Amino acid sequence: MRRIMFLAALILAYAAPSMAGKLISNGGEVELWESEKKGDKPAATGGASEVFVEVKRGKSGMVQVRNKANQTYWVDGAKLSAYTEKNGQSMDLGSGKIDGYLDNPNTLFILKEDNNGLNGISLERGFVDAIQGNMDRETVEYRNGENH
């Protein structure tokens, strides 16, 4: 029985770091501090969508977190919430169709938002002046001073 308890404790000791919780901002940027006691100015700021890994919880409500660059900071625990990873979602396209063929078996991504920034731009530029007519390679090289 002692042997089983020892093995269970050993497995939990090795599995504990991988079971660390992931945290994300409740909304907006979060201030990242070097120590548990806040100073005058934060060391950095974390983005609203940045995911952190919890290292440990402090006594003052602060949480020590590690970012994706493997840097360790302290964050106010009230500004963080548990992160749940979403593995996809369903979307009703209504009467819309997807035309064409998918040559690769990867996931098909459909942008839900309307983005006015993707409208085409008008280029009014003529290239007629740049056309030099029918010229062979030797004439072009001679004119540009190449391959004498």
C-alpha cells in the first residue's frame, strides 16, 4: 500500500507543472509587474488576448504568471480569468455555398466579420510609356551597357 501511495505522489509531482492553469485577461490589457508588490510603473503590459500560464498565487491577490516568451511576471488576480481553449465552432451559412475544390485536407476558415478594409483599391497607372516595342535581348543588353 505504501508503494502505491509513493508512486501516486511521484506521478502527481511530475504531472503538476503540466496541469498548471491557463489564464487570460478579463478584458483589456493587464499590467505585468516584476515583484508581487506593485511599484510606480509596471514592467510591461499584456495584451487582451495573451494567454498566461499560472506559476503560483500570492497572498495579496497577485498571481505569478509566465507568458509565451517564458518571462515570469506578477499580475492582479482580479483581472484574470480561466482560459478555455475552443476547438472550433459551427456556422450556418444559410443559403450560401462554398464554390471550388479544397486540394488540401486542412481546415477551411470562414471570416465571420465584415471588414471594409478589404475593399479593392483603384490603381490608375498606365504602363504604355514603359513598353519599348519589340526588342531582342542583345539590343537591350547593349542599350543598358551589359555583357560587352
